[in-house]
Amino acid sequence: MSESGTAAGAVADTVAEEFRRLYGAEPEGVWAAPGRVNLIGEYTDFNDGFVMPLALPHRAVAAVSRRTDQVLRLHSADVAGGVVQLDTAALEPLSDTGWAAYPAGVVWALRAAGHPVTGADVHLASTVPTGAGLSSSAALEVVTALALNELYGLGLTPPELAVLAQRAENAFVGVPCGIMDQMASACCTEGHALYLDTRDLSQRQVPFDLAAQGLRLLVVDTRVKHALGDGAYARRRAACESGARALGVRALRDIPYGELPEALARLAGQSEEVRRCVRHVVSDDHRVERTIALLDAGDLRAVGPVLVEGHASLRDDLRVSCPELDLVVTTAVASGALGARMTGGGFGGSAIVLVEESDTEAVTKAVTEAFAASGFTPPRVFPAIPSPGAHRVS
């Protein structure tokens, strides 16, 4: 259930009104880009592997106008403080600009690629929960990239915008993320999951109509904040790269699942962390392939056990789960869910739960009560409804 035209117009009006208050002029347009939840395929995108995200109704919305004086003015409705003013010609990677690093990094990446972006006034507002593993940062990057692409007539495609947004996060912000988050925000379509090959960026929109089969996919935001810039994500990426080098392949995607035992035997001289990371990535790529086969066959219920397998791998091999995420999965499955797993980078954030529509209330109640019994902050639970990717609102 995406926003209706009336609701989308109301959001645009609110953001445009605040833009006028801040900058004393009308914006040239309003754009939106969604957060995402990943059905399956975690830590595979920077290994040239496969992923299957879908866009959420939650989105970053930006009112934007061009400037010609090399000034970039940024304001967020969601962060305390005033307008952040930067010199576009003086933007430097890894500079400390807080939340503004994400849109500023996009301007830097566009200029570094030779695109004539001379400045902008930007007002942002987002409903994507931060720190929940739902790609709030990618939404900020993609909505900024889309707006500037249209305003400056750059002619970049959605995948090209995603690549530039990823470069902003990698090189400017300093988070070594893969391409999935930005591609999902830029390229997902309503009612579909995005089956993406992160090596060549080929993609396929896969119909994902849960309601037609009496199912729901729930997102459980544990409210445990994660920060991927703290080094844990980077260490796992480095371990994956070490494993690929030791195996003599370009990326772990090149290790067939059937050859995984042999590959692990060849890694006997590597650290246990490297071996665990290799086992997770190769097996999770295989889980994506199994999931797409099940979706193509119309057997959505059979995806449930694959999700549970994926969580066990993330918990035990990659070791990126946490007690709250594990509690969601064990409680949901014990309460009748078809499957569940953590989603996103881990160390907190969110889990997804595949349930019969008729079991939604019971599973939600069980998870909420389990959190209360454990003394955890109450989780936030909402349906993951496949929604449109980035687009112009007005």
C-alpha cells in the first residue's frame, strides 16, 4: 500500500512549505526515495553476489533548488540544529559534517565525476527509522542524487545514480557498504522484490504479492541502534576479501555452493573468522537462488525456512546478530511464523518475519511480550509493503 496521490501531495506541500520558510523562495521540485528491507542475501553485495530487497513505504523527501554560487545549504526536519552551509568546491571526503555528510557526499561524488553541480538549497524530511537497518542513509543519498540529476539535466539512469550514491557513502562518509541499499532505493518498483546481481547490476523485478496468498512480511525494529561506521562491518568485509584472495577468485560470488567444503578445506591456514565469513557468503548467495526459485514457483510459504537458515548463518558464522534480534526470530517461529531472520548490517536494527495473515496479531503479541519479559525496549512492528523506488513527487 503505497502513499495515495493525496497523501504524497500533502507530504510534498509540507516539505515545500518548510523550504519556503528556510530559504525564502519556492523549491524547484520535491522528490522522494524509500528505505528498504532485504528479504534475503546479506553481506553478499560487496562480494559481487545476489540480493533481494524491496522498497518500504518509509521514505526520505527532499525539496530542492539549484544555486550558482558554489554554496550547498542543507537542512533536516529530523535533526536538531539549523541550516548547514558548505562550499561545494571545498568538500572533502571523511570531513565531519554529521548527518549532512550523506547529501553532501552525493554533491561531491557528482562533481568528482565531472557533473556541473554548482550548488543547491535542500530541505529533507524522512520517515525511514535511523539505525534500524532499513537504509535511512541510502534514502537520503538517492533522493539528493535524483533531485540534482533532474535539476541539472545530467541524464543519469537510476542504476548510475545508485552507484554515485554508493561512492558518496564509501569514499565521502567512510562506510564501506555494498551497492544493494542504493540500488533498492533507486530501482525498486511497487509490488515487487528486486532480484539484483551486484556484479553487473543486472536486475529483475519479481512479483511479490503476499496478500494474494494470505501472507504478510513484518518488520520488527528492535530499536537497538546500529552504526556501520564503527569498524565491525569493515572487519567482516576485510575478512571476505582475504578469503577471496586466498582462494584465488575475484570475489566470493565465484565459489559455487557445491564447492564450499573444498574451499573451506583450502582455507585451513586462514583465521577462523575468514572461514566463517566465506561460509556465510557462499551459502547466503545460494539462499538467494533458492528463494528466487520458490518465488518463481509461487511457493512463498517455503521461503520461511530459508529465512531461518539465513539468520542462523548471520548469527553463528558472521556473528552480527544481537540478543534482541535472536529473540525476535526464536519467539516468532515458536509462535507460528513461517520464518524470520535479522535483516541489514546487524548489531541491532531490524528483523523480518513471514507470517500467515491470520497469525499476524498473535505473533506480534508474542514478540512484544517476550521483549517485555526480557526487559528490552518495546519493539516497533509494521508490515513490509513493496513500494515504489525513488521518484519526483511534485
